[in-house]
Amino acid sequence: MSSSHVGFTDAQTISEYSGMEYLGHDTSLPSSPTESTLSAFSRMTIDSNSAPISSQIFAPAIPTFVPDATDCRQRQTLVQGPNIDPTYYSTEQQAFPSFPNYVPDIEDCKSNQDPIPQAQKNGTLSPSPHQYIKAISTKFNPDFRPDGILADTQLISTDAVVFYVQRYRLIGASSNGFDSLLDIHEPCILRVVPEHSEQLNIMLHAVYGISCALFHPTIDTILTVVCLLPKYGLQPNNYVAPTLPLFNDIRYCMPAAPLLTYVISSYYDLIELAVMASAYLLSLDLSTIGEDMMEFMNPPYLKRLFDLQRARINALKRQLALPPESHPATPECDFIAQKSLTGAWAHSTAHLIWNVRAGVTAGEIEERFQKLDKNIHCNMCKDRLRERVKTMVVEWSEVKRTI
């Protein structure tokens, strides 16, 4: 089984759900594995007042199914692609998994079917969502009862993975009926959610307050879900907080994409997450941030990052400006001889200041002055140098590292 399907188990399938509809949702999906995460974000409305978002960060691709049959006894054809593992899918016809109190709203396969529309006979009918169910979520399966309540709704992802959920839980968390897919007054229902199973899986984990770390999602996938939350009536600041699982899931993956994490945190005003991400951006050259990222970033957060770097650089310059103290003159090293140490210190600090970075480490500072130590012959001068370096390292470690 390929890694992209981690968290799903092979399951029985159905032949056809010709009565299922997308309910008018026009959500474009990534056309290839080379589409970016923020590019995918740009196609969705974050809120009623937000402008379209664009970027060049890539989003995961999804398998593509092309219906080649209209009769429920025939099979679907899986289009091969570089990210699709043909061995994962089964085209054998099987029965749909049992679902308590489920009343199908389509004709049985053995009964008489309606005449095939002329457009479908001519091969011009647009693809419909009645594709084979390939797997059941290992977490959101028929036995998933977080409150002791049976699932009354099935959500099917675009790659044909089914998730069993409690409708009241999603409707209670969503401000728009989970993008108008769910209605509390309807009977047991089945809905197609126009998202990949990896994204839908993380989203449902967030709604139920469960960590998704077991599935080892990438940071790009998690951040894609954060940007999808408003589409389904879920506010990111209600799910990305220090005490919630999704926050920790992002934190553990953050070192892989700190800038993207900071940009998205700034857009949704997730201050706690932005603070943690800023610690990884101390050495970032802000002039190298792309235009798409810059437009997406909330201006106050960009200023905070700039102020953080400037404050640390100024603090380091002040520390480097103080040379080691002189020691009492001795026959071997008088005051004139000690001036050589001061000159050597100035030369070393000039090199550091010229290449100064807000993210320079204490180890790099120590390494720089260890070379100076080797060229000093007076033991008392060495002691003064080591004391100064030690003091500077301690002071540098206390300088603020986050916004």
C-alpha cells in the first residue's frame, strides 16, 4: 500500500451511486502533483472580506477517475499516474459496507435502470461522484463512537475513502453546515466532500479534538487543512491553540517549513503559532521572501519579524563593542603589549559585524574567538579574553528570540 493512503484499510465497495450529487459545489482540485499549497488556497474564499490568495507552494495531487461505463454491472477505469499505486485499488464489484439504518436513495443494481441520457451515450456527460469506495478510514470507521453515539453520516473523499461521522458534531462546530453539505433534519445521509482523504482526515481529527500525528502528515498538508477550515465554517483560531492537538501537530512539523507556517499564522492571526515559528526565522533574509508570500503575510507580523531581527543585531553589536578588560602590567606583558589583544579583538569583531545575522549562535561566537585565543601568549590576557567571551555568550543567549 502506498504511503499516500496511510490510515485507510481495504473495504468492500459499491458499484454505483448514481443518485449522489456534489450539491452545486464548484471547488477546483489540484490538476497535478506540482500545484502549490498556497496556489490551492487561492482558489478558495477564506472569508467574505478576504482577497484571493496566490502562491507557489505545492499541494498534494489526487487520483483521477474517468467513468467509462453507465451500467451498474460494469467497472470504472483508473487513470494511471505517477502518484497512483494501481495495486491499491480493486475493481471487483462488492457490496457496500453495512451502515445502521441506512436507506439507499438509488435503484438497486438488479432493478430496471432509467434510460441512459443521450449526452451520456455520446460520451459527453461530465464525470459524476459515483465512484467505487476504495477504503474506509481506520479512525472514522463504523465502530467510531466518541460519545457512544453511532455514526449517521458518511463522507466520501475525492479519492474514494469513506469516513463515518456523527452529523451533530460537525454541524455544531460549523457555521455553514459544513459548506452546506449537512442538514441536521435529514435522515442518514452520504455526502461527497471535494477534498482529498489526507486533508479530510486531518480536518475531522481537528473537529473531534484528536491528534493526527499517528498518520505522519506533512506540514504542507496540515497547513492546507488550516486554510480549508473557513470554507467549511470552522474558524482556525478555534482549532490551532496551544492546548489543542492540531497546534502540537503543526509544532512538531514546523521546522520543515517555518516561513510557510509563519505566513499562514499571520493571515489567520494565530499569534501563539507565529511566535513559535519566528524562532526559526532569525537568519532569514527578509528580502528573499517572494511576492506571493509577502502579499499573503499580515503586515503587522512582517514588521514584528523585521523588528526582532534588527533588535538582535543591535544587541550583538553592543556586546562586540566591549573588548576584554586589561590586566595589571607585568614585565612580560605591559600596557603597550596588551594593546595587541585589543586590536585583535577589534579585527575579529569587525568580521562578525560585517556578516552579522540575527540567528548567529553562541557556538559560532565562541569558535570565532577561539582562533584569537591561540595567537595570544600571555596567560593573563587569555584569561581576560575567555572571561569576556563567556560573558558575551551568556548575554547573547538571553536576548529575545521570538516576536
